Amino acid sequence: MGPTQTISTCDLCDAHLKDDTGAFRVLPPVFQDFGGKAAFAGPVATVKCFEDNSVVKAAVETPGNGRVLVVDGGGSLRRALVGGNVAATAAKNGWAGMVVHGAVRDIAELRETPIGIRALALMPLPTEKRGEGRADVPVLVSGVWVRPGDWLYADADGIVIGAAEL
């Protein structure tokens, strides 16, 4: 998504209202905006982890190429999977955004980072580093399947997923 392009998840929903194939999906309205960019979009990369952000950190250290990292943290609010340093690394490496089915921390730093970040809540406790988790696997986020290579669109109204670029 270029700097002059705008996305409207409402328009995308209107355009795909009759889609019953499962190719178009909408995430439930449980995510809050914590990042420095209000709207973002891109192809999806995924990470599945639980209270250990080792794989998240490894993912954002690779070139983002405009992708969106979807982190399935199992919805845990006990540990923050993304903080200021991880977000800064993601932005520096060209990631468009992150959607975390879990908690984040360092709100002041996240707000200053030029990347889209959606998560369930804030939690000041960091994760333990155990080297656990998996990358590039289908993940179930609040009851919605998200797969590597899907396209994610996020704005103030919500988050939608397409099996291909919309």
C-alpha cells in the first residue's frame, strides 16, 4: 500500500458481502490499535507461539517486504509478545504491520514507531525466551483462520483477510 492509497475495510466488506467461499474473512472486533500507523495492508506471514516471543523476534529480523506479521499468541494476556524493540526492528526491516492475538507493551514506543500494530491489550511483563514457536503455519485467530500468503487489510473500522490481494 503506497502512501497515497487508502484502504477501507468497510468498502472491502461491501464488495465481498456475498462471498461464501471462505476466501474473504473478517476478524472479530477485539483488537486495539497500538501502532504509529492507523491503516496498513500486505501479504501475511504467520507465527504461532505462547508466552515466548523468540519466533516473533526472529521473524521481524528478516526483510518484511511490506508484509504483515500475524502472531497467534493463543490470546494470552499474561505476557507481552511485542514491545518497543521488536516493533522498531519490524519497522526498520520493512514490515507493514503486526496483528497480535495476545498482548503488547511499551505503548509510548509503539505509538512512535511507523508500523501498524493491533493487539488485544497492554501487559508490561515480557515473555520468557525458550526458543519455542513456529513460523509460516496456518493460525487460528479469534476463531478465524489466517494463512501465510493471505492478504490482510486493517484500518480504524477493523481487520479483514483475503485469500488473495483484494
